[in-house]
Amino acid sequence: MKFDVLTLFPEMFEPLKVSIIGKAVQNGLLEINLINIRDFSKDKHKKVDDTPYGGGAGMVMMSEVVYDAYNSISNKEKAKVIYLSPQGKTLNQKKVVELSKEEHIILLCGHYEGIDQRVLDEIVDEEISVGDYVLTGGEIPAMILIDSVSRYIKGVLKEDSTKEESFSQDLLEYPQYTRPEVFNGKKVPEVLLSRKS
Ligand code: 21W
């Protein structure tokens, strides 16, 4: 599965280079391309945003630079374009499983107050939020989406740890223990001790 990420802050995506996701990239199960929107600014000062028409606080990312960054992505005809946005539909596990069936996802991360609506209308298929609280941009939400979706790609997790999740929701969740048998005077439940591996 391939992700292309359009962002002003590609350096925020370092966490995807370690652990399970980092290994999946190394093994070629997953491809994550970071595209720096600023690289597509034609302005001598590399300007990417401007004040909003009608006034209001903050800055708005300009259409053309976002559009040019998007158009630099190859083979995007079948890709799903997702804009991470506080106004989007909240991500849940059902949506995560659905997205894991896509071959190619393009993630657009806003920063500042948002992105000019005209380029969003032009390129975005779907808007997704990660919850009802305010962040500074779409980069951490994009990483949440990549992390949650990638778990469902065959070979990313060791066994099929995702099977029980989709069928039984969190009904099968239970407290877990490992060595030592006694910690701060608290013993591991007796019933588990005979089933040690
Ligand atoms: C937060 C951008 C607030 C803009 C019109 C005029 C992506 C996010 C984000 C951010 C505003 C997600 C406005 C949960 C999030 C994100 C940055 C305010 C107000 N509209 N999921 N002014 N929470 N946040 N815009 O914040 O980009 S997914």
C-alpha cells in the first residue's frame, strides 16, 4: 500500500520510521512518500499562505502551491485523496478497515487556519478528523491514519492480531501480565500461572 503525504512539515513524520510501521516500510509492504508543499512555491520567499479574504485570524494555505504539490504525484488516477480536517468525519475502526483496502491514499495536511476551499473542492475525495479537540495541523492526524490503517495490511503484524478486533470489538480485552510473578507485593492472578508459555 502506498501513502503520499502533502505537508509543510515532512520532518514531523520521523515516528513512522521506527517500530512496526518502520519495519513495514523497510520490508516493502508499505510505501510512505513525504511531499513538502513548500517545494512547490514559485515565490522568491517560498511563501505558501496568505491572509484570509473577509478577515479573521491566522493565515490560509494558497490554492496554487497545494495544487502543484498534488500534481507532482504520479499514478494518482485511482488514489483516494483525504484531507485531514477538524470539520471531517471522525475516524473510527470501521473506517480504518475500509481504508486498508485502498491501494493508494494521498493525505493532505493543513496547517495554520486551513486551506483555500477552491483547491479542496478540486482534489479532495473525503475529509477526516481524528476527534473532537483542536490540534495545530493535520500532520499528527495523518500519522494516526497511517498507523491504524497499516496494521490491516497483510504481513505488517506478526500474527493476525487484527482478526479478533473486528469481530468482537473490545469484548475480549482483558488485563495482561508478564514476569515477574510478584511486583510490589502484587501477584499475577493464579488462573494464569499454569498457562505460562
Ligand atoms: C485547527 C485548523 C483549527 C483550523 C474557518 C475559519 C486535522 C484536526 C486537524 C486546525 C482550525 C484533526 C476556521 C482533530 C484537529 C487540523 C488544525 C480552525 C477555524 N474555520 N482532527 N476559521 N482535530 N487542525 N479553523 O484539529 O488540521 S484532522
